[in-house]
Amino acid sequence: MAFTASVISTNEWGAKAPKQWPQQTRPQYIIIHHTATPNPPNDLSRGTLTGAKTLARSIQTAHMNGFGWIDSGHNFLNTTGGYLLEGRHGSLNAVKGGRSIRSSHAGSNKGNESPGIENEGTFTTYQMNAKQWASLVELCASICSTTKISPDNILGHRDFSPTQCPGDWLYSQLPRLRQEVRQRLGTSFPAILREGDTGPRVKELQQILSAQGFKVGPIDGIFGAGTTDAVVLFQKFHGLDADGLVGPATWKVLERVSQPTPPPPTDTGTPTTPETTPGGSTPLGSQAPFTQVQLLDTYKYYRELPHQIQAIQWLQGQVSQATLVEFSQKWRNQPTDPFLPLQEGSVGPEVKKAQEILRQKGFDPGPADGIYGAKTKSAIIAFQRSQGMTADGIVGAVTWSVLNLA
């Protein structure tokens, strides 16, 4: 489902500009708070839209002036009238895009990477009214949907730091909140693995990635930054959405590549021994098609990694010289197009050509050595900016074309 909650943006409620703009994060939880302010009929917002905006402004002022924070500490505010307001600047667009904005609500670095929802009131014994509860369910369901956060990861402030927040009554209602969010999302909501998760499923993921040549660090069942980087590389390699989240689409490819390669079909007649080259290797022409595909995939894996030269040199040492000579004579050709994209870590003649063109055009890529390092990346970014292009430092088909024509 899409993000369906109606949220009043910081611009709409008249927020002050933040002291600085925080970074986006990969959220894992939704964290529930209460404002510990009076309940109806003495609630600060009085259940009105005007009151909700006034409350949001007063909280921001208290957080910035009283606590010294750069902006409102929370990401969202849910008032007694059921009005939902954006807290820290950028939070609404971030969650709609599957991310969060680092905030100050949880009292821990891990918690502050995930969206925090302030609920107006003190819910030690007082029970939230139906309108405010419905808004909370809708907001949580929307965030879960766009960020792929499991409803099981809707937690309370006290789960992250020593506090009574969100109050005994509201904390006791979190199982009900999770259940209603699940119902709102429907039974099709997928199980997602993400950074911060642990357990045997994460270990299985790490084992598959490692076996496929993607370095995850320790295979320990802990989904850390190394595993996230490996997942992103795996997703890019297989043309998946490279978000670092392991959902059904990524699992499908993981399970496919982890299956043992079936043996090639054999003739039902008398088995024969393949001819070999003088060096003992099977000639390229006698290899089964599935073996050639595996070799090509292996080359792709190492093509843009820092250790590609060592990997290809090792592979070359396993093939007889006679086979290499035959292959070169039979298949050698100068490609008309480079092996794109080129990015930091790439090596080869295409990188050297890009470096030479950059230098001709007045951009310093460092030595024209065919190694795409930090200086080459900076030169590409400068070139892209000069051409009004997206300055991401990656030479794709468009950048390559403009580089050759500019």
C-alpha cells in the first residue's frame, strides 16, 4: 500500500528552519512516545487544527532552545484531535521514500535512526480517544508500508532508554497497535531482513552472499554494515532495487543462485573422454554451455572490485596457454562500446580512455593509469556538473556519450 496518512508538513504548520539538516537513515523500528502533557479537556491543542499547529511550534521551540537540538526531536506528532504533523524537517519525504531522518527522540543512536511518533497526552492510566488512536494506526501502517518495517518492530520509548514514556497504558496497548497495523496492511506484507536484524535467517543470507563472492564480513548471523554493503552489491549485480533490504524479490534470486548447477545432459550411448589440450585443459569449444555462463558470471563479479586483477590472474593460471592462444585468435575483437558503468574501483582501458579525455578537457583525473580512484571520481563529478548532468561520479551510457562528444 502507498503512504495514505494525511500529515501536515513543517511548512504548513509554520516551523522555524532547522539549525542544520540531518542525514537520512535506514529505519528499523517505529518508536511510540507520549508528550506527557495534560489530557482532555485541558489538552494543549484543544483537539483543533489551529491548536495542533500551535502545539507543534511550541514543542519545536522547546526542543531547539531548551534542549539545544537542531530541530524538533521527534519525526511526527499525533494530537488529541487526530491531526498528524511532521516533526523534524524532511521526515515526511524521507519515510515516503523508504528512509527516515536522524532525530533526537529515543535517547540512543540506534533508536534515533528510526521514526519517532509523539502522541499528545499522558497515558499512564488515561486511555487515548478513538480519533487519535485511528490516526496512530494509519500513520504506523503508512510508515511500515513505505519503509518495509515489520509491525513487530513498533516499540515504545522505554525499549530504548530508561523512561516511563509512552506511559503504562499506551505501552500496554502496543500489541494491539501491532495487530491493527497488520490488519491494515493485509496478509501480503512481506517479511524483510534489514540492518540490525539477527538470527539464523541472517546467517543463511550471509552464507549465500559469501559463496557468491560478496564479502559480508563475519558470518555471525548479525546483519551489520558489511552485510548491507554486500546485499546492495548483489542487488545491483542482478538488476534489483538496490535498497539493502532483503525481501521476497531478493530472496528469490538468492535462492536461485544458491542452487547447485545441474550437470550437463549426457549422451545415452557409450561415454567418451573429451579431448584435451597439451596443457591438460578441456578446449573452449568442448565446454558445456552452462560452464561458459558460470565463467562469464564470475568475470562480472570481479570486474569492478579492487581485487579484480588478482582474481583474473588466478583464473588465467588455471587455463592452459594453448587454450588462451586459441581463444584469442578465434574471438579477439575491439569492442565498439565500453563495459559500463565505470565507477570508483573499476580498472581497464575504458577507464584510461576516460582519464585521457578528462585531462584533454581540463579536468584532472590524476595519472592516466586505467584505475578509477578518488581523483578520477572527483574529475568525473566536476565534468558532470559542467554539463548540467547528475553529478554522481558514475560513468554510465549518458555520461560516456557526453564525455566523448563534449
